[in-house]
Amino acid sequence: MEDLILMRDNPSCYLEDPIVDLSNPTFLTKDKLCGRKEEVARIESLFMQRSCNGILVSGGAGAGKSQLAYSVMARLTSQTESYFFKSKFDQTKSSIPFSTVGSVFNQLCDEFHQNATESQSTAVRIQLEAALGSQVAILADILPSLFKIMSVDSSATSSEYVDRAMNVSFTLRTFIETVSCYSRRVTFLFDDVQFTVHLNNLNIDGVNELVSQSLNTFPRITRPLALALISKTQGNPLFLHQLLESLRLHGLISFNLNSRRWIWDMDKILNLEVSDSVLTFMVEEMLQLPEELRHVLKISACLGSSIKLRAFDILAPELNVDLRDLLRQVVEKGYMLRAPGERIQFAHDKVQEAAYEMQTDTEKKTNHLNFGLILCLSVIDGDEDELFFLSMSQLNRGDMSSLPTPKRTMIAALNHKAGCRAWELSDFPTALSMHQQGIANLPDDHWSSEYDLSRKLHLSAVEASCSLNNIEVTKELAQVVVRNTRNQDDKLKVSFIASKCLLQCDQLDESREVSSAILKQMNERMKFRLEKMTNEQVLSMKLSKNQDRDKFLLDVYISLVAVMQQSKSSDRRRFPDLGLRMMEITLSNGLTPASGMAFTVLSAVFASAGKADLAYKLAKIALRLSDKFDSNRYRGRASLGLGGFVAWAKEPLRACAEIHLAGKQFADRCGDMVTSFSNQQFYIMYLFCCGTDLEKLQPLLKKQIERAMKREQHFASVSAYGVYWASQFLR
């Protein structure tokens, strides 16, 4: 009866004769998700929940995570007419920095441009410009197709930010939130994230289903074979696919022409010794391939999981091999697959890993170096970012100890170029890695023989490590620069970067010490006489003749102020001194983009002393100065100072709430999450005091509580909790 049901439900598999090339009988293991009914149902359930923003599918290598996620999400998004985009992380990091994430956002740009109405496109453009301002240009490097949606002035990008990583995160988040409001539902699939629906290996029923459908034979007949296979593969789908194909090639599974069905030699299969590791098994299988096919698999494994065919075209003449023909053969054997965009990729990560493990460590390093040198010479002067980063990845994984010093120095310079490009594309880990590789390739006496290149590499590396909040690396690199640079400004710059990194990681005492040391080196002393000036006189003041130095000096003071605001020590008593000195620098030397902060700090001093009128005047000037220089970084802080300290005594509470809402938006644009959080806190409090609809207020409170708990800001979370429960009670 069970056989009849299968014949009715799946006639192509169990009723009709299998379609087999009798000259070379082969079978195809089915793409159907065998033994995954529970996991499929769970993913479907989560997808239909509007509150679910993401699904993580985890499991061991070869368990079928990618196939499960892609098959189910492709079907669900098709049924719901949603956008569906997928991308795969390259664990060798040979591709363009940030391309894995950027590619799916770029595909969304293309689809939205193609399908959106004129009114939808206009609404998205206006909303993005309002939310991001000049920061919209940050997206242009990451998303080339953004120009299809809106015009972008790349020269207008603001270089001012507090946390570059948060800056980029905010712009991408704003982009997807804005576009998704005017388009279909959007689903992204990121494969091989490497960090939920956990995927175990198949059980006996799942293995039997896969074997049954692959051999077009009823499950009751294939069950003994399935039991033998699960004992050798532990139910790992990838291992199972590979073993079935190996059994066919060795004649242990064959097609019987008389009965027109697949048969197998059960005794030999049971006695067959199989490696207990899918990787070892695949290496053993590959070693039986012809030498030329093993060679092209080794080359491909060194280059990455997905490679442009142009890379093989560049390598082929130098290696004296017809790589295109060999690639065609490995594709026919199922080890690699054709991919869109003139690319080729491995059928599975384990296939690449097995091909890579066929080489000794010496072979790997030699191949990486040779491939890198060949590729580099062909693309160094072009604009092919992907091949350039591929060449640098190959060089950095090779053994360069045998290269002469001039060539290693040239590679160090190329690493600096690659690191700067990675920084522009907002891939800070790659930027830091490239700069560190460049430093490693410099000669021992590089601070004397290659001073300019050493200086550039170290300064760039300090900046990249600070963006990653990597304190140890930042401090170590900064100390190297301080010991070796001939430029006093470089010493001050890297010390200030280290101070910022320490502040971002809540190491307040050390941050204060570094900032104080910078001020001492700049011969800073407190000597101030407050002059009587009108608002307009301040706003029309001359600009500083030494903008960079004065802005840097004020930024150091701002960093110290931030330390004191977060510190519980007696350092806060120096707050007035810092504010007065910042004001003196501004009034004596002229205006810079940071000058508004002098008025903000001094405003807080006078507010705490009960001088509300003067404090309000200074806070308003601070905001106007920030507007004058169009500085998101300082606007957010000026808004916080105005609304948080004095505006409540002079303006309606609703107006104060609007000040903080604008301040949060400015802070978000430059990645200043501390100022953003504080502005949002005041915004919610003022809304509550204004009697805002509590149903609208409670979601904001919940989100603020979550942010406070993540940042371990217990006082803020307690105050937000208090307002939340008060709103619950009042309802």
C-alpha cells in the first residue's frame, strides 16, 4: 500500500522508468529537502511572523544549511511576492571588502529602480536626503546602483564622525528601512556567516528518503542500504552525496539493464572502509583524479570559493595551461559550478577545503605568492577592485621571505593602497589587516629607509584599529608612531586617536591621562577673561587662521569633557576650567567647526550655577554655530546641551522634545551612539511630560530600555523603566 501511495504522489520517481544514459549510467542525488519537515515548518512559521526580523540556520559542515535556507526562503518569498537576495561570505576574504553585504543592498537598488513608481522613487529620495543629509554619499561607494535611485554628490561626504563603523551601520540601516517602506517585503540570505534553527545530520528516515529518490527505488527496498550508509556517514548530507557517487564510480552501485533499475553489492558496501571525516574522504577521492584536474582544483582552492573567470585567463598564459578547458571538466564532474557574472564557484565549502588540503603548506604558500604576483602585475594600474584585492590576498598568504627588499617594499605600498580602499568601502577589519601586512613587509630599518611609507601605514593602521575599538592594537601602534615619527603633529594625532578609543571602551582614567598629556605637550594653560559679546558678534567672528590645529585642540578638550561626564570621580570639578579654556581658544583664535562645543560646555557650567539666562544664550549660540559649519557631529551634542540643560526653562516642552529628536538624527548620521542615546532619552521624557499618547510612547520606551541594557547604562535603563511603568499605570 505504501508503494502505491508513492507511485501516485511521485510518479516520475517510482512509477516511470528512470531516464538513464545507458552508455554511462549515472544518477542525480535529489535537491529535495529529505528528512527536514520539522525544520521547514519552523522556518515557515517564523517567516510569517511579522515580528521576526531574522532567522539563523546553524549546524555542522555539510548538514545542508545553505540548501535548506535557500530552498525554503526562495519558495516563501515567491509566494508572498517579496524581494529575495542572497550572498555568500568568502572565508578566504579574497573578494572586494564589504562586497558580501554590499551586493545584496546593491541588488535591492536595481530591483527597486526597475519596479518602483515615480512617486515611490521620489518619496525614497526625499526621505533618504532628509535622514542622512551629506552622509548619503557614504552609500555611493558601497552601493554603485544608488545613483539609479537618486543623484549623489560624492564630494559632499562629511569626513566628521565619532564612530565610523556605527556611522556606516546607521546609513545602511536607514537605507533598508526607507526602501522597504515603499517596496515589497525584503528578505536577505547571507550564507556562511560562521558564528535559530539548528540543523542536525539526517536520521535514518531522512537518509532513506534521499537514497530512495536518488535511485528511483521504493524506500522499503533501499532501507538496508540506507542503514549501511548512515553508519559510514553519520547522516551528513554532503558526505552521503559524495559516498553515493563514489560507490557508483567503483561499481558497487550500478544500473541493471535487464531489470532497468539500480542495484548494489550490499556485502562489499558493508565491508568497505570509509574515512570517518567527509574532508578526508573527499581528499582521497580527489587524489584519484587525473593530475591536470587536481592541478586546476588546487589553483581554484587557493583563489577562493567564488572566482571571476578573468582571473584564470590572466593566470593561464603564465602557467602554460588551458584553465578554461580544465574548469569545464571539473564542472562536469560536479566539483565546481558555473555562476552568474562570468564566475565559477565550488559546489560546497568542503570541496574547496578538500582541494586546498591536497597541497603541502610549502606548496600553498608558493602558489599564493606566484598567483598574487601574476595577478598584481596585470591589474595594478586598472580599476578592477575585485582582482586587485584578490591579488593582495594571494600575496599576503604567500611566503615573501625569499623576495628581495625592493619587491617586498613595493608590496607594502600596495597593501597601503588596498587598506585605504578597504577603509573607503567601510571594511575596517580588512583595512587594518592590509595595513598590518604592509608594515610586516617593510625592511627592518624602515623608519629610516622608508620613512614616508612607514608613517602612512602606521597612521592608517591606528585609525582602522580605533574604528574596531581594538584598544591593544591602537595603543601599540600609537606608541610606535610616537617613538619614531619626526612630526610632532603625528604624535599628537595618534595619541588623540588612542584617547578616543579608550573613551569608547569606557577606560576613562587612561583616556583622561592621554588627553591631559596632549594638552601639556601643546603648552595649554588656563587664562581666560569672559568678554561681553552679542550673539551676532559671536556668529560673525573671523575664522581661525589655523583651523586644523584649533579644531584638534578643541576636540581634545571635548574628549576630556566626555570622560568627566561619564566619570564618578572628583574630576568633574575641572569642568568649568575646561569650558573657560575652550571659550578662550575660540574668542582668541577665531571660529572652527568645533567652536560651538565651547559654548555648549560653558552653558552647562552656568546652568549648574543657576544662571539660566546666560546658559540659554550660550546654548543657542552653540547650536547656531554648529549649523553655520553644517557639522552633524557637533549639532547632535549642541542639541543635547540646549535641550537637556536649559531649554526646558525657556521653551515649551514640546519644542524641547523636537530639539532632542533633531539632535538624535544628527548624532546617528555621524555614528555618535552615546549622544544619540542621550538625546533619545530626553526626547522620550519630554514627550511623556507633554502627555503624548501612551500607546505611541511605549514602543519607544521599550527600545530605549533595550539600548540602555546593551550599553550597561543602568541609571538610564531604570529611568526608562520608571516612565514605562508609569505610562502603563496611567493607561
